[in-house]
Amino acid sequence: MTGTAKSIVHLENDKVIVTEWRFGKGDNTGWHRHGYDYVVVPLLDGQLKIVTSDGDSIAEMKKGAPYFREEGVEHDVVNATDGEYAFIEVELK
């Protein structure tokens, strides 16, 4: 991954990886593919643009409302909020 968003791994063991992602306006994660199923917990309300080979979509994020995704989809995540944005990602090994 070679994006502009900042990531901090808070916990990694044989069961999970917990990463905090922080984005400035327009920051992105960079293209990546998750090797594990994962849960995202938004820390703020906002919008993220999800970029895939099939096209772009906007995800409406609600503070504290987690969502689940399966491993394997290659994508980039871009902050589409008019300001800073952050979420916690929990990958399930």
C-alpha cells in the first residue's frame, strides 16, 4: 500500500490485527487486498469513496456503526468527507 492516509497498528497477534486509519481531506489507503475477513468501525460520520476495478462507489459511514467485509477484494479507500476522517479496522486471522 502506498497511500497518503496514516495507519497505526494497535494490536497484532495470532487471531487479529487492529489498525487505526486517519485521513486528511482526499487522503487514500492505496490499492490493497485484504488477506483476512475484517470489520470496520467508523470513528466519525462521513463518506468514503471505494475504488475497485469495477468502478467507484460512495460509502456513508456512521460513527460507531461497524460493518463486515470478506477478504479478497482489491480496492483503494479515499476520504470523500469535507475534512478529516478516521476508522478502526479489525482483521480476523
